[in-house]
Amino acid sequence: MINKGQIKKIFFVCLFLLLAGSLAYFYGLQGKTPAQEKNLGSNSDIAKPLIVILSPHFDDGVLSLGGLMAKREYPLLLATFFTRRPAEVLHTNWDRISGFSNSDEAVFLRTKENKEALAPFNAIIKNYDYPDLQYRKENQDKEIQREIAKDIQSIITAYQNREIFVYGPGIFGKKITHPDHKIVHDAFMEVFRANKKASLHFFIYEDFPYISQFMNASRDTFNDFLNKRENMVFKQNPIELNKSELAEKISGIYAYKSQVKAFQSLGDNLGVLADKFFQSRCKDTYPKFYACEVVYSSSGF
């Protein structure tokens, strides 16, 4: 016959097993990438919102939104589009001043730099296979734009069970905008105009260092320029950065050693330029901010 002491012992063993099982389940959900979370099921409570940053080249995402990435508010996916290694070995001036002997070495080492730069942000990395402008021998812009729009839509479809914040690069006119960046911007806008779901949020980011050139050369604000160019009304949204978030962004920029070297050969220190620009970006409208990045949203056409 079971006595009171044995009953008490059995009760505490059962309670311990119940608590252990609950903790194992809880911690089993922690630290999952968005893809892993999706595999757990379609429960929207499990799937956290996702930040998607569209980066024309390897360094553009960190240059422009490294502070947002440093906040680590949600899981991050960074898609880079112009990453193809040319079929034949090429020698370009930009690769030369970046410290590379040829296109093979450039693509290989820049891919490695990108992994190292994004590692602290725990980003999902997606590299799409389009040829950089310096490697293209013919005008493929419209064709590439159509394909990139499909790629962006495929990301949205893959994570459709969650809220998604998509950030695409700005555009500044022919004299300033890099052609590859224009392609990604136009593809982004195509997807933006076609998607009206409440769970999707689209933002245009100030593409650094082009935004700095635009502000120095134009009488219009970038917001006014966007409104006219896209025939839409955009709202400016500052992203406040504290000192440590800006410092992490600058550290990420310096991880792209080849691009820092290329700018140095032109007389500019990319990290110093970025540090000064983002500290001064909101000093008039938001003087209490240590630094900020600025993005633009629109709800109407």
C-alpha cells in the first residue's frame, strides 16, 4: 500500500517532468531563423515579423541601413542582386582600385566580405545571380528589372505567413544614381504597387553615399523628388540610432575592406563619411537624436 510520503514523492516527480517538458518546448522555439520558424507551422503567433533589405551590391545594405540592422528588432533577410561571376575573366578599373587582380578574385572575396559583415546581425543571406554593370557587355536593364521584381515577389510569397517590412533603395536622377541601383529601385516599386496586403510594409531607404550627393546638389528635398518621380505622396520616417548602433553600423562598413580601399584611392574615408553624415542627418528636425537613418513610406498612389 502506498503511503503519504510515496504519494508526495510521485507528485513532485510528475510536476518536475511537466515543467521540464514545458521549458524544452519554449526554448526549442528560440533562436530560429524565419525559415525554421515557418517549418514549425503556419501559426502566426510563432512567425515573427521579418525585415527584408534589398541591396543592389554587397555593401549597399549596411551602408544605408546598418543602424536599423543593429537594432535587431526582428529577423533580417538581406537580398543582394548583382553578384554574378562573369563567364570570362575581366579586368575593370573599380576592381583594380579595390585591390583585386581580376573579376574572379573580386566576386569571390566580396562574397566573403559580405558574409563577415553580416554575421553579427545574424542575417539570412540571399545572393541573386545578375551581372554587375561593370561586367555587362550589353543593355539588359529592362530584362533584369523584370526578373528582380519576380525575385522580390518570391521572397514575399515564401514568408507570406508573417508581417514583412521591405526596404528598397532610393533613386536620385541619372547624374547621381548608379544604373544597378535604379534597376532594383524600379523593380521594388513595381512590386510595391502590385501588393496591397495589410501585412506588407514598403519603405524607400536613403541610399548612401548617393543621398549625400543629392542633398549637396539639389534644391528640392529628397521627399519632394520622390513625390514627383513616382507620382505618389511619401512620408519621411526617421530611424533613431544611438551611439552603439551607429558604431556597429560603421564597423559593418569597414568589414567591406575592398570598398573602403576603393574609396580611399579616390580620397574618401567611407567610414568617416558615413559617421558624419548619419550623425548630422536629423540634426534640424530631430536634434535630440544622436544619429538617424531616414526611410520613406507611402499608403496612396
